[in-house]
Amino acid sequence: MVTQDERRALVFLAAVTAVGSAIRVARPDDDARSVPAVAPQLAAGDLVRQAAASQHAESLARPLGPEEKVDLNRATVEELDRLPRVGPALARRIVEERTAGGPFRSLAELTRVPGVGPRLLAELERHVTFDGVPPLVARPLPRPATDRPPAPGPGTCPERVEVNRAAAAELSCLPGIGKVLAERLVAERAARGPFRDIGDLARVPGLGPKRLARLASRVTIP
């Protein structure tokens, strides 16, 4: 099976071969003059384009540098393929989802693409931007300077939880909200802003009417 590095090397060699095929060795004729080094049927601008194509192919064949970024809302399939753990098939799905559903606004929104999970998001975080902006990573909002009690430990939960300020560990103690839904709540809050009311929590996949009814008396949404 051809590896990703081998495939990139083949792309680069093919581009170099294309440029080389346009070159003709200058030979003196009987009048001591030389024929053009480039085939006469090839316009001068074509060679420039061939060289540019070769440089582009070479850049696609190189592994992504430590500080190099790829813009998820602008990159081509070939450019997305350079990202770690993103092959051609997933790169195509990213472009298709971007075209159908609109630009990605945050790292969490990349989960719209089938095959993108938490492990891949963590791998991509330092390598991607969104229209030139670094990814927004779901993190708890800072707590106000008050004498609030510490986050609850296992088996405990405060009478009410402030949904727009609580960390995932605190949210997970609510009825019907485990670790997975708590993390989704935090990610959605970071991506699209605070929740306005109890019904607004339905933005989170998995929070239907029954769960919202159970949460109504246990949460505070300013």
C-alpha cells in the first residue's frame, strides 16, 4: 500500500518530469547559431507556469512544518491532505461539508464532518486557522471574583448550576447530563456564545425536550 509520503513524492516527481519535458538542449546549427532552449511551440509564459506548478507540487509533498498553518475555510483538498491524520478521503469530506454547510467558525464545528472526533481535533488544533483566525477551543469561562463553592466532587451537585459559567465537570453532575453531554455544552457555549434561556440549550445535540424539562429546576441561565 502506497503511504502518504510516497504519494506526495510521486506528485513531486511527476511535476518535475512535466517541466523537464518542455526543455530542449540548445544545439548549434551550420550557421553557428543555436536553436531555442525551449521548444518553439511552447509559449514563454507556459514555462513560468510549469515552474510554478512544480514549486506548488513540491510544497504539497513536504510534511507540514511545526509553525505552518492550513486554513480550513480556504484550503484545497491537496492542502488539507498535508494535515496530520487527514488523508485524501477525509480532506474531500471537509471541502464538501464546507461547501454544503458553510465555513467552519470554530474547531468544534469541524465535527460536522464524518470521521472527525476529539482525538483528531486535538491533533489539528495547532495546525489550522479559520479565515486566518486561530481555532477557538472550548474552555470554561472565568469565574467572577465571588465566594462561590468549589466544583462538586463525585456524587455531589449544587442545588443549581450556572450553565454559562460552569465547567464540564460541574455540568456532568446534572440529571441526564454525563461527561459527553457536558463537554458538548461547553463546546457549544464557546463556539456560539452563552445560552439565553432553557430552550436555547436545545442547540446541543442530545438535549431534547425530556432532558430540558429535567434540567429546568436545576440550572440558572442569567
